[in-house]
Amino acid sequence: MSKNEHDYRPTVKLAIISLVLCGLFFPLLVTGLAQFLLPYQANGEMIQFNGRYVGSSLIAQNFTSPMFFHRRNDSASGVDPDITLQDAYSQIPRIHATTGIPSDVLEHIVNENVERTLWIVGEPYVNVLKLNLILMNDYPSIYK
């Protein structure tokens, strides 16, 4: 064998070791730790309603009925699950007209579910899926 053929062996070994460590071992370790320490978050923050999974609190659901709160039209990705308080308040008259649920009750539901990025600072927002699940839970005769 010539000297050049032996020059590639350490490089190939390093590439294989890096592939196994970085491409297999590390992702499995991080996934295992996440499943053990934070299973709800690691599995996409799935939300259950009446014993079945209905969606993730991290990804917008496509509610189109006028009976529900709708996601934003100006979200950059189109999958943002949250809306601003102003957007939620602007949808209350439509939901009230469609369902007959009093506007002050709808406003109370919105106000009780305000979240912020860092708990007390940041722009207030509400999660559309959570609001709609509250409506379905509190008004089962309307939301069949």
C-alpha cells in the first residue's frame, strides 16, 4: 500500500465515530431525558378533551365555524396557536351572535386565560384551542 492510502483511515474512523456519537447516541440521549423529565412538553403538549386527543397547544387548529375563536390571518408561519387579546375581543360579537352566549361571559373566559411570554412581562395573548375547549366544555348543548 502506498502512503496516501493510509492517510484516509484516521479521517474515516473519526467520521464514523462522529456519526455514531452525534447522529445516534446524542439524539437518543436527549430524547430519553426529555421523555423522562418533561414528557408532556416532549410529546408536543397534546391536549385531551373527553378522553381523546384533540390537538396541540403549540400548533394552531383550523377552526372555521363562526361559533369558535379563530386563529390569526397575519401569523408569519400560519401555525401560531395564540391570538392577541385585541383579536380575541374582536371575535366576541361574532361568537355571541352565533351562540347566544353573553358577551360578558365570553370576555370573562378570555380574561381568565390570558398568558404572557415570561409570566408577568411580554405581550398578553390567549390560546385559541384552550378557549374553544372551554366553550365546548361549558356549553355542551351549543357545541354538540
